[in-house]
Amino acid sequence: MKKVIIFTLALGFALCSVQAQKKNTNKNTVNNRVPTALGTEADGTVKVTPLETIELPESFIGLDAPLMEALKLRCTTREMTEEEIPMDLISSLLWSAYGFNRPESHKRVAPSAVNVQEYDIYLFTKEGIYLYNAEKNAILLTKKGDFRKEISSQKFFAIAPISIVMVANYDRMQVFKTTEDRDFYAAVDAGYISQNIYLFCSSAQLATVACGGINRDVIHKLLDIKNGRAMLAHPVGMKR
């Protein structure tokens, strides 16, 4: 009888140990599935530092200026202040640039060739560089620090409280067989996003300018871009 009791206790401890091991394994697997800076999932065997996620306020679509007024007011403005932009405006700006206006069918406010949706939208601030996640209405920290001056030598990048950098991810453009085609369609799609930014800024009375003269090599290194291209950057600030 004593042997039976000892065996039963030993078996119970063994089962508990197995269950605990499975639980820890599952927990580790979930914890290792951390989004990287490019929005992909890291291999479970690779140690990845979790990104800080900032949930954005709900985007509001309606602004004071109707479409025709926004078109009339649309302009390039290089004179801007260092005044911080409220987070609700930043949220609506990012949504206007590249958010989902038909989330049920995964369609965005800006079109793309063959609907490849190749763009990653990065937000440069004093605190760091963030990747816009339209599905979660959030921004993900990819690098801490103030890198606004690194975007371009043009002085308004250091003054503007935020800048949007548009990066075409060529891994999503394999349907186009040549680099020339990828460059062409990425440039066309960049124009749509840029105009959305312009129209939002005119409606919200913000200053912005589309800049192609940017430090692409520096940006690619900062963002760890392997197969893509930083196409345009938009510093955004309050009008001076």
C-alpha cells in the first residue's frame, strides 16, 4: 500500500512538471512573436527587444474645411513653428495619409498599383522614430532618440515637431518583375499619399512640404531597410 501511495505521488508530480513545462513553452512562444520594425514577425529563436506601442486617439474624419476649400487652400509651406501638434491631429493625419477607409476589405485611403499596399509610414519625433500601424491605430517605436535632422539638411526638418517618411517596401512588390517597374509604381503611389497629407494639412491649417531631397542612405540605415526605398518626407508643423 505504501508503495502504491509513493508511486501515485510521483506520477502526480511528473504530470504537474510536464504541464508547467508546456505552459512555459507556450508562453515563450507567444513572447517571441514580437513585431519587428518592419511589421514582420521575428523567428522564435532570435532575441528581439519588444517595441513600445502607443495607441492613437480615434481618428476624426471631418474637419472644418470641405474638400473644395481644402483644395483651394492646399499649398507648400516651409515656415513652421516648433509647437507640439496634439495627438488627435497626428492620429487623423496618419489616417489621412495611409489609413484604412474600408477596413472590412482591407482597403486604404490611398490607392496602390495592383493593391500591393507597399508603403510603410514612419513618424519622426523628438522622442524617436515610430512605425504607423493602421490596423491597430497605433504607432510602434522602432528607434529611440531625435533623428529629425538626419532626414535632410534642409533646416525645417529640425524645426518641425514631426516628420512623415514614406518608405516603399519592395518585398511587397514582387508582382512587378523589374526594378524600373517597382520604382515607377512606388513613385506614383507616393504621390497619392503625399497629396492626402497636403489636403489634410490645408484643412487642419498645418504647414507641410513634400521633400524628395532626403538623406536616403542615412534613413535606410536608421530604419534597417534591406529591400526598399525612402521616397518622400513631409515635415509637419503649426504655421508660423
